[in-house]
Amino acid sequence: MAEESKTPLLDELEKGPWPSFVTDIKMAAKRKPETMDLLNQLELSYEEKIGHWKHGGIVGVMGYGGGVIGRYSDRPDLFPGVKDFHTLRVNMPTGWFYTTKALRTICDIWDKRGSGMTNFHGSTGDIILLGTDTDQLQPLFDDLSEAGFDLGGSGSDLRTPSACCGPARCEWACFDNLQMCYDMTMEYQMELHRPMWPYKFKFKFSGCPNDCVAAVARADMSFIGTWRDDIQVNDDEIAAYAEGGLDIQADVADNCPTKCISYDASSKKIKIDNSNCVRCMHCINVMPKALKPGKERGCTLMAGAKAPILMGARLSSVIVPFVPKEKLEPPYEWFKDFIDRLWEWWDENGKFRERFGELLDRVGMRVFLKAMDMEPIPQMIEAPRTNPFVFWWPEDVETSGKEAK
Amino acid sequence: MNEDIKKAIFGFYEKKRKTKTRFPMKDIVTYLKDFNRREVKTTLMEMANAGDLKVWSSGSSSYYMMPEDFEKLIKAGAEEMEE
Amino acid sequence: MPAKTDIGPPYFKDFLPKVILDNYGKWDYHEIVKPGVLMHVGESGDKLWSVRVGGARLICTDRVREYCDIADEFCDGHFRFTSRHNVEFLVADEAKLEPLIKVLTDKGYPIGGTGNGITSIVHTQGWVHCHTPATDASGPVKAVMDELIDYFTGVKTLPAQLRIALACCLNMCGAVHCSDIAILGIHRKPPKPDVNKLPKVCEVPSTISSCPTYAIKPKKLEDGTKSIEINDERCMYCGNCYTMCPAMPLADPEADGIAIWVGGKVSNARSGPKFSKLAIPFLPNNPPRWPEVVDAIKNIVELYAADARKYERVGDWIERIGWETFFDKTGIPFTDMHIDDFDGGAPPPHIAFRTTAQFRF
């Protein structure tokens, strides 16, 4: 006789076409009693409409200050299997490309030492191993390290950098963002594993202005691939799109944000006024066979994005309009110097738990630019200020006063 | 390990532990302003590696604590859970 | 023997299939062959297909092993995940493409998420593992995707891509602040601190300074211990104090729920990145399927699908028709809560910064 289900609410979510996480928890629960407790605690949450987790404390792994998130059930009386149920972040391979061999290795290690539940992937990009107890943490790390894996970041550190699929799969990648993401991850292992800053700092690398890794919204330092010269046009392919039925005028030219594309329907040719092109990618997105980014490639550096806590959400804004491709390849001397000075400034001036973007808002962009010895340029702003409360550098007042005489 | 800095760091904790037990790296670096900032940070990390200090993390931010205070805090959390 | 530390992740190039290594940085163009199937063509003429499949994100090792089995059979052991939790099987041999699609379909995996439609909903832990959730994550995601599956599989299309994200609280892990539609877990009641326990488990100064609206003040208890008290009127229940101090819980099963935000985006195409804006201040948590949330989102999606012009993202569409028209057509009530009043309404400096990569040299 079939047993009456202990999880009637969650069972509901096994129906329907979208892959069901409940099915997966049940599969792991067959093998792991702690995962059965996870399932049952989740059902209680669904009944009571409240979470049952406590946080904090455990960092767990010798030599590191992060990579493990401590979690404890607040009902260990009911669910002893999840009394300690910590999460381990594993630094994913750049671009989330895997071999089945590597993934099976991770599965073997995790099945031996934890709940069998994972996230592919966490928000920052790490592989999340969801649920193990305190004394498994060090052995788990030892096994992963032996297999060639390392932990991701957590706490007040450099979080695991991430990148879109870049030159591995996309014709629009304007620089080797995968390689740079990997190289920076390796370069800054100290900063990643040993928290030493006011708060967290994130790098995200997108190969083009489509920004498929949402760098502009989610990274303190956002790398957006771009180009500086003219969009490459293949006239034959333009004509082919037109003959194929694409309404180039309406779909492409009319959607250009700066109206810099003119299309001649009789000759089936387009003309791009590149000096007014802001490289938004729309025309390229629509006609990938006919249009390509220019040849002089690199990236735009934008900085300061974050989620709402504490002073509101921020998008990154332009700080270096164009870094040429050559500077985005080993040995990265220019960038390493730049980011070291930026981190130094943020670390010295930032309050506890103050993100880089919040510091920028608190002290003002002019203070940052002076500290970094950078020139202000109009590409940094949407428009000049509208409030008249202008700070002057005293030395500039002295100088201009003398000139006036 | 820079023994002068290590001594100064222990001095910091001796003084401050009466009111607080969890300190972000910043608090310690600011207090030890007569020393080189980078050296202070390096020493803190070395002390954490060696077990002279413990790192407590909420997941989003990180604090440095004396080992006894760390153990007390973990236990206090555990006691709360067992209520 | 102690483990090696600081070794970093495995080198990604060791995981790339031959066709990618041969064409790395030398791809010519791509096409969407059919929903969920991308074809990439190299300058060499080599072809690679990516078959994109919906992923639940919260998956067990058995599931990962099943993906591996499929990838071994059809992809020489290579596949990847997308930045939005979906799975992409990388097929170098065209003869294996249709057999792979058949196997995936037979196993019930939805194929899609390409082109002008809805891909997976970016989300994190919710009641499964988060310590500050106002709602679950995986549950609402499953409920919404079940309802909107046709926009994933390409049975129905949209004027442009529509990115949905969910955050189980105001910490907003993920790009919830810049999504076409965002599902946000919210609290609506101030914390009830245990002022006696608080000084024992929390740092009073950090707790006080964690509040964005200065709603927490120091208060001495009768025995002289320093604790805190909350000015309830200044509290907007963001829960940051609870992140800093476990003795300040604020979760409440009836007051907690979900807010819906609309109109954000991250790409620079046509229009620059935009924040999401508040559409619906509160819908109740109604597990297991959150019907109010699903209906509200479906309503917005269907209206957008019918009314927006080709290539207009949700935010672009609303800007063109005007917010008053949006509220009118969706039937969503406009309230005083829709009007920004954080910090007295003074826009912070970054509002005037160039938060797009769209610029002239």
C-alpha cells in the first residue's frame, strides 16, 4: 500500500513542464537522510510560509577566510539531518564549460561528503555544493583540491570573477574576456581567499555591449567589450537580408538610438555614420552575417554597480572609455597597476561594508579621479550637474584668482 | 611574521575586547596607523592562517576575532538554536 | 598531507571541445536554427550547435550525471551551463543533432530559451537555504515557468527578449534590480528584537549602522547593558539589520510576500541599461503555486506581447506608451508607494553618471 506523502505541498511542484527541483531533492533524499530532512523542512516552510535557517560563523577551511557559508536549521529537533547544513562555493571553470569527466569527479566527491544537492550555478557564478556538516568541510576541500578544484570567494573579498562565453563561442567577443577572467582569478587568489577589504568586490567580463553576464548591473568593475573604429559591413550579405524579406529600414535603421544608419532600398545598401554610432549592437544583432564589430577592439571599463543594500542599487558607469585589446592580454601591467591603486583607495577610504560605488557617491567622483590621477571626461556622465553646490579645489581658486589679475 | 606588529595587534584586542569582540580588518589597520598598512594586513592574515586569530564570516562580510571569543560566539549561536 | 591551496579553478581551455579550440576567437556568425538550437559557424566553415535546455538550478548529482550521460553520447563529453542556469549541449557532429533533441524531448527536458522569448528565471535560495528569505525562490520560479513555458519553447514569441529574475529578499542576489520583470520577496513589518539577548549575540554599533533609514537607536537596558530600540515609523523592513544581528528577526508569514517590478534591462542594444521600477507593491505568499504572482506576471507578459513593437523591451515599451497607460491597461492600481521617497527623494550622484557603454569617442 502506498504511503501517504509527507510533502503534499511540494509534490504539487512535481507537476508541469518546467524541470522540478522537488523531483531532484527527492532523488537525492533516497540516498541521503539529511536531504530527506531538507525536503521535510522545506515542506514545513511551505506550510508555515517562513524560512527555517540560521546563518553565520563557520568559515571552515584551513588557510582561507571564505568560500564556506555557515547554515544551521532552526528546528534541529524536527530535522536533525540539517542541524549543520553548510554551503561550499567551488570556483567554476571560466564560461561554465565542462567536461563530463570533471563533473562526475565533483559528483563523486559531493556524494561522498554531502547532501547530493547542488546549484549550477550560484548567482555570482560558483558551483554551489548545498549542505554538509562542519566536520566534512576540511575533507571536502582536501578532496576537491586533489581533483584540481578550488573554492570561490565569500565575505569581504574579491568574489569569484565570471565571464560570458566570449571567443569560445561568440563572434562578437571584442577581447579574450575568458582568458582575462581566468588570469585575474589566478592573479588575485590572495584577495579571493583572504578577506581584507571594507566589503565585497566583483569583476564581471562581457565580450560585447550586449553584456550577457550583466556586468553593468552586478560588478564593481565591469568589463564591456567594444571597438573604436567602423562597423564592418558586408554589402552582399546586406542585400541578401533584404532579399530574404528583412525590413532593414524599420527593423534596423529606425531602431538605431542615434539614427546614424541610412538605408537605400533601391541599391539595398546601408551607410553608417560611425562617428555617431554608440556601438549599441542592435544592427549587428539583427544582421550577424552582414555586420560585425570594428577591427580596433578592446573594452570599456565601467565601475560601481551593486544591489540595493545599503544606499540603493547602482549601475556601473564609464570610467575608462577604451582599453585596447593589447592591454587586456598578459602581462596586464596597465590593468594590474590600475586596479591595485583603485583597491588601495577604496580600502583606505571606504567605511566598513561600504561598496566601491557607495564610496564614489559619498566622497564624489572628483575625489576618486584625483586620487587615481585620471582626467574627467564627458563620457563619464549622462549630463553635467543640475545642482549648484560645487566644491572647488582650493589650489584652483588660488590659481584662477591670480590669472584674473 | 612581523613580531612587532603581531604584538601590537594583540595589544589592540586586549584594549578593545571589553566592548566588542568582532573587528573588521579596517578597525585594526586604522588603530595601528603608525605601522605600514600592507604589513599590518599581511600580519593579520598570517595570524589567521596560524590560528592566532579566527575569521568569522556572515557570508557577506568578514571579521577577525580572538580564538576564545570566536569559540564563545559559535557556542552562543548553538545555545540559541537549542532553545 | 595538507591540501594545496590557491590553485584556482581548472583552466577552461582544458574543457573546451576540439571544434571550439579550432575556432576560438574566429567565429563568423550564428543563427537560431529553431527554438533552443543555435548554430555557430566559424571562419573556417566548421559548425557547432548549442542545444539549450531549461535548467532548475537546484539539481541533484543524479541529474548532473544524467546530463553527463547525454553529453557523452552526443557531445563527446562536452557541455556547458548558461549565465541564467540553463544547460547547453555542444554538438560538433550534425548527424547527432536530431537524435540528441529526441532524447531530450523524450526525457521531458524543455528545449528553448533562445531568441525573443523567456529564458530561465535567475534566482537563488529562498526557503531552501537562505537565512533572510521573505519568500521561496525555486517554488515561484517553477510556478511561473510552468505557466509561461510556451514563451520558452518558442510556441509563442515576444517582441524582444524578456528577462525575469527573482530575489527572495531586498539583498537582491542576482540582477533583479535590472530585469524586464522582477519578483522580489518583501517584508512589511519591523523586526521584533529580543533586546535582552541582542547584546550577547550581536555587535550593537554594527547593528545600528546597518540601517539605511537610521531607524535603529542605542538604548540602555535597566542593568546598564547597551542594547537597541527601533523607531518603527522609519523602518522599511529591508532586513539588513537581521543580516548583521540574528536577534532581530522580521519574517512574518502573513505580512511577507512578493512585489513585482518591471522595465529593467542590462544590454546596451537600442536603449541603455535601466533599473526595474515598482509595478505591484504586494502579492501574498501562497505556496505551493503562488497563483496571484503567476497571474500578475502572465497579465503583464500577454499585454506586452500584444502591444509592444518589434525589438521593444518591456522598459522601452512602457516608456513609449507612458506609465499612466501601463497602469491603465494592466489594471494595476497606482498607489503612494509607487512614488520614490528614499532619503527625501534627492537623487544620488550616480543618477547623472553614464551607466551605459553607449558613447561617442
